[in-house]
Amino acid sequence: MRIKGQAQILLRDTITGEEKRFEHENDLTDFATEYFRECGALNWNPLASLPTQEYTLDDLFGGIMCLEKPITSNSPTFPTRKPLYVPANNKMTANACIDNQANSAQGVTELGQYNEGESSADTEVRKYVYDWATNEGIGDISAICLTTRAGGYIGAGNSTSDIADVSLLTRYWSAYHGTSSASRTIDNDTRSRLCALDIGNAQVATISTSAAAALQAGSVTVNWYDSPISKLNPFENITTFKDYTEPGGVKTLNTPRRSETHTFTAAASVNYARVMGGTGYILLVGSNVSNVQNGQQVHARQIEKDGTVTSFSATVAGLSNPIPLNNAQFIGGQIIDGALYLAYGAVTGTNATIRIKIASNGAATDYTMTGALYLDTDRVFFNQEGKIYLGGRSAVPASATTGQQVGSRYLDTVTGAILKTNSLGWNSAPGTAGYAAGFWNCYDSTCLFCCVGNASSGGFPCSPLSIMRPPCNWLSTINNLNNTVTKTGTQTMKITYTLTLYRET
């Protein structure tokens, strides 16, 4: 079966009564490929977090985002052919979801209302109708995209209002996380060299030496090992992934299925380093000290999926918090347009996660939320088409007032803008849930995997090798309009989006 969608925009001027109508058909993205990936023993049920009493369709398409610019046909980031998230430097003019039928309690002007009375559903046609008042959704619209019901509320950053609505207190980035599986343990030495998880090839990768040794040598070998993700080796222990002792006292890993050696400019005097990874890359970060302070050098080498290497070296200035290169803290990062972005924090989840950008000249910018209202304990690092997640908090304190509820935030790496969203954080319990120990994007997917161990909590995937589903504000459809539509402050806007099921014969 396949789904076809059509969007209709109706603008009505409240002063003159003039109406303008625009229509266009949509294009589906690769969201289904990402969300319904077979993750085997590491996360076995992607449907587990969908409400069982409601239509699955409404969870996967029950939100909407209207964007200032069209979505280009090719994704600038691996792995999808089309952008799966709203790209950087593309303003979200308006958004809504089927769970919200009232004007924003906090005055968020992007957020519209679901019109349940005009919407309808039957077995093969679903019609979503959304309304925006004269003071809402003002600006240019060049693309209309459906997203999940949770993602439609969270949005892609409230650029116009610059505040967050958190009246729907159950909206978190990991709304569709799936169900955890049995733990697959890793010993500490192997875990310190773990750098990637490839779902499609059912493999995990470690580097053959320590990250510090690799940076000093100017060479790193990446070994890929079978893991029970979508394939199963019946001769392999599915509960462990660690070193063991063979007869004769030889300490070895399971046999690697493939190995890659990459060379780059060596970094002298690197005594401490970490390896991490993300979608389509592996990153080494090191220094001559275990906690990098101002005036000290930091070196990074990023190995892309195609084998090219991006190098970064700088003397850091302006750090508010040192960069930890020991194995006691989570650290994730990426080199983007010549700058090094890092997120790090204690794996206990009791302290704020530090999020920084280091420019090519070493100047550091600290994006950490501070103060009692903004404690961020989210141990995750992900890049959504050039927008870096900056964390949030697990609940709004009683002392918060309107305008203080900042929600989670993005950093747009193209414009440098901080974008507030209508989400409280990555998950509802960051202080205790295992994800607080750290998640990176998978090597070939927008799913995330846990890279350091922590006790299981709350039913979420949190063993050293386990998978979380993609952040929930993905684009389920892309509908680029033939011409830009501009909504003014005297117009109301109604968008009707109809999905039709076509059965294959």
C-alpha cells in the first residue's frame, strides 16, 4: 500500500473578507525506513510506544509544520535521500498537532489549533484541518510538511515568538522510542574504543588502539564486528560483546568481519583522547591533558563514511567548563563547517550537560543552560540537518512563570540562532533513565544507540548496546508549494491536509 497526500491553504482577510486558496500534492520522506528499521536484539518493538487505542496513522502523520523555504530534493546529510528533519536556516513559520485545540497558553505565535469538527477519518481517507488566528503563523510559507503528533507540537524552533509552550507536558523528543531488549554488556576497555553501530550491516565498530595512540600515530584502524541487530550469528554470544581469553592466554575480540585503516595528520603530545561517532562519521578528540582548559590545545580528526578525514586543531579560549577526556563522562560531538561541537556531562545524570562550539581559531562558545529553571541532564548528541540539539529539562518547576519555560533548544549552525521548542527535554526522566548515560546517532541511521553503560530504568533502552528510535519531529511528508504563500496579521489561515490510502493490486 502507499499513501498520497494533498494540502490546501485557505487565507481569509478579516477586514476585507478576501479569500485566497492554494493547493499542492506531497512527497513522502524516508521516515518509515528509519522508524521501522529492524533492530533485532537491541530494540525489538518500534510500535511499543505508539498508543494502542488509536490509529497508528495519527501518531505518524498527526502533526504539521509550515516552513519559510522549500525543502531541497537532496539531503545534505547521510543517510536519507531527502531531509528527514527541517534543515538549518529554514524558519518554521507555523506548526500544530491533533492534540492541541486551544491557543497557546504561553502565547507562542507559531502554534495553531486542530479543528476536530472539520476533520474526518474513514478506513482509507484521513483529513486533518488546522487553524491559525490573525496573530498566529505570520510570515512566508513555501513548504508544508506533516510530522508525528508529538513532533507537530514540539516543532522545529519558535523563531518568531522566541518562547516555548509546555502546556502538553508529555511531549519529549523520544516520544516513539520503542521497547528495550535484554542488555548486551561490554567490558570497559572495549567500551572506551566503541565508535559506531551500523544497523543495516548488523555490526558495531571499535578502534584497534586507544584514541590517544591513534591521534599520536596519525592512523586509526576501525574494526567491524557482527552484532545481533538485524542478523544473528548463531555461534556468537548474544548477551556479551567483550574481550575474552583464548587457550594460550591470547586476549582477543570476536573476529572482525571487515577492517578500515585511515591516515591523517598526527597530533603530537596527545596523552588523553576519546572516540565517538554519529551518522556517517567517527570522531577522535584529544589533548595532552585529561581536562582541557583555556590556553590548551584540542585536536580532532573526523573520519567520514567515504573515507575522507576532516582535521581540527586549536588552542582553546573562552571555555566556561573544561572538556573531559577521561572515560568517566559522556562525550559526543562533530566537526561542522570547520567548527568543533561537543556535548559532555557526568554519566550519573545529576549534573548539567555542557554544550559548546569551538571555532577554528579556538574561540569557545558555551550554550549550556544555567540556573534552577534550566537544568539539562540530557546525555545525547544529535545533528538534525545542521541543527544541534541543546537539551532541555525534565519538568517545569513550580517557580517558573510564563516566558521562563524555555523547553528544549536547537542551535542553528548556519545562522547561529538559538531556537526554543515546545519540548521539555529528551525524555521524562533524565536523572534516572539509562539514556542519561549517553546516546549517539547510529552510523547509518537517525536512530540512536547507547554508548556507555547504566542501569535499566523506566523501560527505555539503556544497556551499553541498545537503540532508541529517531527524535520524533521528523518530516513524514514534504509538500513544496509552487509559489510562496504569505500570511499577514489581518488574515486567518486554515490548512486542510488529506491523506488517501492506495492499495497495491
